[in-house]
Amino acid sequence: MGDYITTYSGIHMSPLAPGAEEIHIRDIAHSLSLMVRANGHFPDFYSVGQHCIHCCEEAHARGYTERVQLACLLHDASEAYLADITRPVKQHLPKYRAVEKTLQDVIFQKYLGELSEEEKRLWRELDDTLLYYEFDHFMKEKLMECPGTLKSRPVFGTEPFQETERKYLDWFERLREG
């Protein structure tokens, strides 16, 4: 047994030493559509894939560039190969964060090239914005000061994973063609 995972498409992927050739959007879309958000503590199933789509849709509604929209869609793609670890735990795992950053950088580089600091700031801001509204909806908890009004209309709730996977791939194709 090697230092790899076998992905949905049958690729042997090395999360600790990722190569761009091992990264496939179908693997990302499939995995994130099945990966539960908030470590499974929301009262309903809500996937990381749905979260990424909602971030992308919000970027679109705000008129952000297609690059920023795609960065929003891909911002958690490394979790398709590693896992989703909650922020309070992740902040105490510097080695994990380094592995995650390396992998996420390979993914961004493959599909977007180098992101500017402004593009990074925008997707991170939308990630936090969606986090706020997700917790407000599912847990009736305000995690932070309200980041402002959403321009999109995300539907926070259970969606068949196949539907999320299809939407994720549709957004990806639309943004890559643009």
C-alpha cells in the first residue's frame, strides 16, 4: 500500500506530494458533493460542494470576475483529497494546514494559474459570508458580525449528491469556457 488515495475516477493520488496530473475536476465534484459540512452537526445534510457552489453563485451575483467565481467554486477542492476539518481544530494543526495549502495551490495553479492577493481576499471574504449565513440558517447562531446582505439566494438544505455534483461541474465548465 502506497502513500496515495484512490479517487472516484480510479486515479492514485498522492495528497502529500500532489501533481497537477492527479487532480481531476470530476473527482473533486463527486467527493465534495458527498462531504458533509460542519462536521455533520447541521440538522440536515448540507455538503461542502453545495457551500462551494453557493460561494460561486454569490461571486456571480456580485459581478465578480469569472476567475474569482472559479476560485470560489474551487476554494475547498483540497478537501476532496484530504477531508474537511473544522476551523477550531484546523488552527492547531500547522502541518495539516501546510499540506492543505500545498494541495490547494496545485489545484488553483492547474485551473487558474496564480491568484492575485485581491482575488484571494475576495474568495476568502465570500467563504466567511457563506459560513455566517449557513450557521444562521441551520443552527440559529451568529458566528461573527453580519458580513452584509447576500445578493444571491442560496438554498440551504438537503440536495441529492448527484444534483450537487452536476451543478458543480456545470459551473466549472461555464467558467472555464468564459
